[in-house]
Amino acid sequence: MTASDAMLSAEPVTAAILVIGDEILSGRTKDKNIGYIAEYLTNIGIDLREVRVVPDIEDEIVAALNALRAKVSYVFTTGGIGPTHDDITADAVAKAFGVTIDHDPRAIAMLAERFPPDQLNEARLRMARIPAGADLIANSVSKAPGFIIGNVHVMAGVPSIMQAMLDVVAPTLKTGVRMLSETMRAGLKEGDIGTPLAAIAKAHPETSIGSYPFFSDTGPDTNIVVRSRDPERLAEASAAVAAMIATERARLAG
Amino acid sequence: MTASDAMLSAEPVTAAILVIGDEILSGRTKDKNIGYIAEYLTNIGIDLREVRVVPDIEDEIVAALNALRAKVSYVFTTGGIGPTHDDITADAVAKAFGVTIDHDPRAIAMLAERFPPDQLNEARLRMARIPAGADLIANSVSKAPGFIIGNVHVMAGVPSIMQAMLDVVAPTLKTGVRMLSETMRAGLKEGDIGTPLAAIAKAHPETSIGSYPFFSDTGPDTNIVVRSRDPERLAEASAAVAAMIATERARLAG
């Protein structure tokens, strides 16, 4: 076994996202965080395995969080850490971990960088309520911190703030071998290549091959995406797909 | 109790979305269906209670589907019903319901409207595999149908096709009293109104009041959204919020 093989056979690092907020479920706010975090994690070698969106109901948040944190290396939550009554994420996380929650002097100090004492009112101090034992995630945009407890990273829902927090958190994460991918546009309908593509997928079990139909200006088309952590396996399967596409194009043109 | 009261006290009709697809979790494809379905359901009086995104792994799909279908009136799935090897939703749904799955003559007839016999190959016939006992959902875009089994509606992942299927399904759904909402832009930071807003929320328990911060050209601002199925309760709570906003603006300006 080479060093590269050992690296490739290591356990993957996995993640889940828990989006918290009635506004996403009502459709009023269109989520922009799931796609951003998904792409971000893929790029640093972490596999996103599941996403859940739950309402601002404590029991729902607790149940989803406890289910997800047992399944993956890291959970990332978004939403529900602001200063208003509907921001209940910190309390729900404390409940999920069975720890107390109180105003955290470190978090108050962060808020004090932005707000003079007369503005540091009850509502804003709510954003300093942090579960016992949590580490804070700095917020360069608006100061109110996120936090990390166990394998759970609690972040803001506002995309610009969430993104800043993710940049702070990322260097602290263990990461896996990055998933490599190659995308090939077939110029063919998905149904024309389904059978030979299945044979290629079966012959290359160490890769994951996805087929994604779309409508282009010239009609139905398909993107084939080959994914693997091993560059050699990726190249082999991609070559097989490219050859199949050429064969099927010739067959259908002939 | 008036007829209106009886209507308002009826059990809400609820829903969940199950998005199936590695491409969403990898970030390669940005989901456009969750927000669309969420808004659609809200508009017809159905409460979306949860969303999950799972990979193309049968056990994961089965577990998520069985959890969700027990919790809500309707589940809507998107993705995984195409002609390629990674399209495993129909088989997973059959497994979740403990029923057999086979090529369905009704579905084959639909495919035959688009594909001449020489194009109705093994891959395309895969799209006619339907769990026993399911009803079909017509697909006006590309013919390959979705299906309904129990309270589960299985739809395509391509947004244009999913939207066409949702239009077919919607008239068959029982719907609740539509959730009404009023949105007020505060012109104030969320932290400035958190305390009085919490008091209003507490005083109007038959409404749901959300606070959504955003950055405008002039700096941090907040939208307050009051929601209720009862127009009178909505009006009362909205008036209270409007008065509070006026008071706080005057206080902060003074």
C-alpha cells in the first residue's frame, strides 16, 4: 500500500446541514446557504451527506440536531441566532447537548465592539446567550458570534454573515481527500446513453457516475459527472464515458 | 362557534419535501425546487413542515421517506426518476412501502407518445418502472410520469418538469385555510425592536411573528412578518407591530 493508497482508504470526513427557520419553509425566503456550504465543503474534501430544514420549534430542532450529529463528522446549522423572540437556536442546541445556557462574557465583549452600552439592550444581549462549553465563532460582519459545541457549528442565517463564519471555521476542520470530478456534456438525450452508462458505472465501482439531463438551446442534453478521490480511477472511468459518448453519437448519426 | 371559527380550528394540512440527489449535496447543482414548492404550498393552504436532502443511496432514501410520510399529510419527492443507473427513487419508494415494482403499461403508453419503438430502449423503459398500486402523475414536458403512492408524490428533479407535475397534483390535494401574512419593513435594526416585538408576540399567541434582518443601501434593516390564518388576529397583531415600529423610530430619532 502506497502513501497515496493509505490516504485514499482513510475514512471520509462527512457533514450535514441543519437549516432552521419558518421563513424558508413558508417560501418567503429562498435559501442561499445550502448550495454555498455544499460547494464549499466539497472543495475542502468534506462529504455533505444530508440536509434538513426545520421550523422555529424547539423540539423539532433538538430532534433533527441529535439525529444528524450522531451520523456525521460535522453539523453546520444556519439561522435562528439573532436578537428576536423567534431566534431559538442557541437554546435548542443547549437542550440537545443537555447543557446550560447563559450570557457569555466573551460574546458580550464581541457585541460591545459594535454597540455602545446604551444600545446593548436585552434583545441584543440575547445574541450573547451561548451554551456552556461552546467555543465562539467570530463574526466579522456584525459581531454577534456563532459557536461550536461538540461537532456542531452554529452559524447565522444571513448569507454574508454565514459565509464569513464558514471562513473562520474552515481552517479548524479536519478534511478528507478532496473529491475530484470530471464533467462531460454528452450532446445526447439521457435515455440514449442510460444502458451503456450503467455498464460503465458497474465496471468502475470506485467512482461515482451521475447523469444530469438539462434542456439546451438545441434540445434535451445530458451532463455526465464522474467523481472519485483517486485521480487514476477518475481518468479511467472518464475515458470510458468519453468513448461511449463518441460511439453513441456515431450510432445515432449513422 | 361560527362557520369561520370551525374552519380555522380544523387540523392544518401539512407537507414535507424529500430532495434526492448526490448533485445537490455536492453543490454541483443548486436546488431550485425547495423554494418553489414551499411558496406553492403556502399559497394553497398547506404547511411545509420539513425538508430533507439525501444522497442516491437506497437505505437513506427509504429511511427519510418513512420518517417523513409518518409525520405529515403529504410528502413530495424530487429527483431520481430518470433513465440512468443513478435514478433509484422508484425502487426506493417501492421498498419503503413494501410493494413490488415493475414496468407499468400505463407508463409505457405515456413514453410511447414521445418515443418511437426503436427509441424505447431498456434505459427509457426504466422510467416506466412504477411501484405496485401507485397512480401516475402526467408529465406534459417530457412524458415520463411521476407517481403517487399513499401520501407520497414522486416528481422529477428538473425544475420545469417538477413544476408541471405539481400543477397536475395540486387540484387533488386537500388544502387547509390559507396562511395569511403581512410584511412590514421596520427601517430599524433588529436589536432595536427585539424586546417590544417579543412582548407583541406573547400578547398575540394565535399569530406567528417572524423578524428577518437584511442589509439595505442605508444599512441594517428588518422585515417583520406577521402570519395567521385568521384575518382579524392578523390585523390586530399587525397594528400592534406598526405602532411599535412608529414608537421605536420616534424614540431613536429623539
